[in-house]
Amino acid sequence: MSAIGAKPAAGAAVDMPSMIIGIIIMLVVIAATYFMFGSGLAFMALIGVIVGGILIGFGVHFVPVGGAPAAMGQAPGIATGVAMLGAGAGLAGLFGGAWAAELGVVVATITGAIGGGLLMAITCMFVNFIYVFGMGIPAASGKVAKDPITGDTQTEFKSQGTEGHGLPFVSYVGGVVGGLFGGAGGTLVYMSLLDVYKDGLPTVLGATLPAQVVPIAVTLAGMFAIGIFLVNAVLAAYNITGTIEGPHDPKFKRFPRAIVGSATASAICGIVAIMIVAL
């Protein structure tokens, strides 16, 4: 219990006992699924849910979040919470991926990634419009002296008493990349569960035609996909603890903890979602 109740490690430090426990739990869930259902559709769906959850948790770390300080121009990023912004980007991608579900997993996942990335691109663009033309402040990072992508210096544009403000170019790119990962992950979770429900619901409900259960399968897959996405977004938010500028922020180095946490949580949520129709 000491490992489970351990305090969060600071910075990029890793709490190895907790991570090992998480990995063991995930492996136990995978082994139990294989034992119960073999290497068929249910097992592959669980793997898809885990991979999708990892993409979500990893992608959230790219998204520039400034919280309340950003609303006052005292920190770079978008003025909202990590979980809310990450969930918004991912859900937009999930809706896009669901629209292309009939075209297969690959096309749907790519479509979902584009949807999430597009939402973040538009969001970041209008956020900078508000900062520059509404608040009259330039985009400046408080974490690096130069933008890692453009090489633009930041210090002379940063106001005293702030951690920076606006959305530097690297943060903009990070937001789009985070949207791509989140949209792809959410769509992969949805597609994995949709296949299981389409296969299992006719037997559970006693339907004579498989097409009769499609609306129910779509609804269940969507509900669980949204729920699993929110679980992973909140886990990533706890890992970030506050604000983050994007991939250049020192907090980004914490992502290995989020990957283990997302994989473990997704495995548990996934097997629950699968057992509804697979048992």
C-alpha cells in the first residue's frame, strides 16, 4: 500500500514502485482477457483500447495550457484546464473518426487525428488573435530563451513578473500535435469497442439481423470511448499538475508516468467495456 499511496514525484522523477505495480496490473488484465477469450476479437479490442489510451495520455502533454494565469496574460497557453482542453481536442477527433468508421480502422483513425489536430489549430489561432489584438501582448515563452523551432528569442518580449504570455510558435505546433495524438487515440478506442459490440450484441439481444444492433453498438462504443478518453485526460492533468507550455516545457519529461498510468487505466476500463457483451 505504501507504493500506491506514495506522494507524486517532483519534476521528471519517476516513482518506480508505483509504475511497476501499474505495469503488473495491466499485464494481469491482458493475460486474463487472453485466458477468457483467446486471441480473438475481444483480445485485440483490449489491445486497441490500451494503445488508444496511451496515445491520449501522451498527446495531452503537447497541448499548451495556461489556466487562469493565461487569462490575465501572465503565462503562455490557453486559458483553460488540461483535462478540459485535452478532452475537447480528443472528442472533436473522435466525432470525425466515428463519421469515417465505415471506411475501416486505419482511415477512421487518421480522420480522427485530423479532426483533433484541426480543432487545436483553430483554437490556438484564435487564442493568439485575442492575445495580440485584444490584449496587446506578444507571444513569449517563459521556459526557453529561444523558440526551439523558429529560433526566435523570447526574453525581450516577456513582461516582468510573468512566466510569459500568448502562444509561441512551438506551443502552437505542440497543440496541433497533441490534437493529432488525442484524436487518433480516441478514435482507436471507439473503433476497437465498436467491432466487439457489433459482433457480440446480436447474441446478447437475440437479434435476427446484425444490422438491428448497429445503433446500440454505436451508442455503447461512443459512450465508453468518451469515458475512457476523459479518464486518460484527467490522469494526464494530474501528471502535469497545473500549466504546461508544450513539448519544450520541462514538465513534458513527465510523460512516461502518464503512459504507464494511461495503459493501466485503459486496460481496466477496456476489459469492463468488453465483458458487457463478450461473457
